[in-house]
Amino acid sequence: MKKSLSIMPCLDMRNGRVVKGVHFVDIADAGDPVECTLAYCKAGADELALLDITATIENRGTLLEVVRRVADVCSVPFTVGGGISDCRSAEAVLKAGANRISTSSAAFRNPAVIPEMIRNFGTDAVTVAIDVDVNPALPSGYEVYIDGGRTATGADAVEWARRVDGFGVQTILPTSKAGDGARTGYDLPVIRAMHDACAAKIVASGGAGRFEHFREAAEAGAEVLLAASVFHFHTIDIGELKEYLRSAGYKMKA
């Protein structure tokens, strides 16, 4: 039996609604977060991600009332990201009911916040998300983007992942800007490169469109398989996906 995998639907949030875009733009409404959470828990999701996609660029914190409403109905662990810039904002999200927080732009701008959060909340409570896009001029061929994929940093994505891993983070979540919402498959080279460079679990994010895309991401080293639009718009059933992955030799959480 191969390694154990988790299926993680992602609820991208804007103005208190679940939305989904393509390449981080062209945003479409995808429903109410509480209704989506209930549906995913019933469908067999192993965990959930709740990302407030405009909190950072709007210079505000996460919508805590939405986190509380989701926490009231969620029966699986869930991670919240967006607008979490320091231990104070992280603590507020965890107190609102989240199991884990995810930080991205703030962590890149101030890496010292990563070990500070780990000291305060533990390694399992902290995920670092890394938005990436192709840049052949960099050693790994991938560049870190921040501010919801809007701002290029000039930093090599795999080198940044390696540095994050050095702080003791247990989960790293790279999202391919090119793959986001496109349903053409995960960016396998960046998953593979981060898996090879880091001890942390790698979350595959950005581009899932068919069953085989999930299997390919697992083969590249991902242990958590995140997707949004294929679940939101019922292109892929979570139970059927799990059966497919079991038939490929992977152990599923449930």
C-alpha cells in the first residue's frame, strides 16, 4: 500500500461568499460557505481550506464571523488563510474555531513570524502557502508571488520552501498561478521539487480537472490533494475520487 492521502476541498472566500476564479482572476460565485462546508463534510472530505482571498490586498483581517459559522458545522479539520499577518490575527482565527492557520504574503515579507507562530501554536497549526509562477531565470524555474498572486517577488519558490521547511513547518501549500482553476492538471514539477527539498507535507493545489490529475500529484509527492472548482461545480465526486485513488494503491483517510 502506498502512502496515505487526504482530500481537501478549498473554499475561496470573497465578501463572505465562496467564489472561484481562473488564474486568480475571473471570479465567479460558488455558494454559501456554511452550505458548502456541510456538503463537503457529508461527501467525505478529509479536511477543508477556507481562504479569504482579498483580505491581504484589502489590508484587513480574516472574516472571523464566517470562520465561526463554518466551525459550528464542520466535522473535519479546517485551515484558514487570508489576512493572517501575525500571532494576534492567527490566535483570533484559531479561537474562532479553525484547526490551523495558513500564512503566505506576511510570512514572505517577515519570515520571523513563522517560528513565532510555531512557538505559540505548535507545528501542526501552521501552514505556509506559496503562490508560484514559472520564471525560467530562477534556479528552480519558479518564482514566489504574493498579494494573492498579484505581486512578483523575484525569489526562487523552491528556495523559499526550503527556508520555510527549516523553521519546522509541517505543511507547505504551493499553488500554481498558471494552473489555478484551469483544470489542466497540477504543476507536477513544482510539487516534485518541493517534495524533494522539504520534510514538510506538500499540498497539491491549482489545476485539478480529472481523476488522473490527483493520482499524478500523489506520484509527484503530494500527500494532501486540494481542489476547488471540480468539487464546487460537481465535476468530480469525492467518494468516487477516493475509490479511484484506492484502486491506484493509495490509502485514504476514510
